[in-house]
Amino acid sequence: MSRRSQPPYPAELKQRAVRMVGEIEADYESRWQAMRAVAEKRGIGSTETVRLWVRQVEIDGGTRTGTTSEDSEELKRLRRENAELRRAKHILKAASAFFAAEIDRPHRRS
């Protein structure tokens, strides 16, 4: 997993940038140029960032196929839960083997 060098952009900035692309898109020869202009005007690091935001809004709105933000968050949650359950299973398996060995071991009475 990669680490971000900067904190994520605020949600308000993302929403405004996506809205701006829709508002000014007709003024440019291509959608990419409109996204580039928005990125420059809003101080966003790259045009690709704006493109990804626009794409995700389209997916979440149902106008483009893909994994919605809600589904993505649910997948992350389930993967974390699955990893925790695997760790717990490993611990229980080791404890079970330990106690099974204790039961089979002859004990001395004092």
C-alpha cells in the first residue's frame, strides 16, 4: 500500500471541482482540457486527480459502471474483518493444539 505525501483533499474541494468541470466543459475542446483548467484554478496537483474524482461521481451516480464508493468502503471493511478473523483462527488453533498436548501428557501427582 502506498503512503500519501499530502493529506487528502477536502470533500468540499472535490465536489466543487467536479461541479466546475461540468459547468465549463462546453467552453473547452475536450473534457480533459476542462479538467486541466479546473486543476490549475483550484490548485489541485494533477489533472488525473480531477479526472478520477469526476469518474467516481459518475459511478456513484449510476451513469458509469464500476465500484461505487459505498461498495468500496464495504469491501475494505470486510477485508479488515476477514484478516482479523484469520488471526483469531490462528490463535485459537495454536491454543487448541497446546491444550490437546497438555491433556495427552501424563501428569505426576504430588
